[in-house]
Amino acid sequence: EADAAVCSHSRRAQLRLCLERLKGLVPLGASAGRHTTLSLLTRARLHIQKLEDQERRALHQIEQLQREQRHLQRQLEKLGMERVRIDSIGSSLSSERSDSDQGES
């Protein structure tokens, strides 16, 4: 019976400690006075839901930005290929001009 009382007291002390830690993690808003365990747990649940929503939105935005990055990378590669083609056309034109310039002299 004495052991049960010690265990019960220890559990309550542990619960109080956990609730104090939770108060430090959960934004309590303007009514930061005395909170019941139920109100603290309710606020914690709402805060967790809000964080999960933010995480979902952030992951969606990351996926969207990754798609945009892949699209822009493909466009950049395409532009690079076009530039190589234009450069090679330009160099063959200039070599043709220099050949014809030599013929004129």
C-alpha cells in the first residue's frame, strides 16, 4: 500500500513535469494564466494540427519548386544546344567568308 502511494505520487510528479514542459512548447495565447490539463492538451492538439498543415503546405511547395526547377533545367539545356548549333553555324559561315576573302585577293 505504501509502495502504491509512492508510485502514485511519482506518476503525478512526472505528469506535472510533462505538463510544464508542454506549456513551454505550446503557444498559449493571451490567456496565458492558469490552464487546466484539458485546455492545455486541447491547445497542444490544435498546435500539432497547425504544424502538420504547415508541413503539408511546405512539402507541396517543395514539390512544385522541384517541378519548376526540372522544367527550367530542360529549357537551359535546350538553349545550350541551340547556342552550340548557332555557334557552329556562325563558325562555318566565317570560315566560308575567309575562304572567299582569300579568293578575292
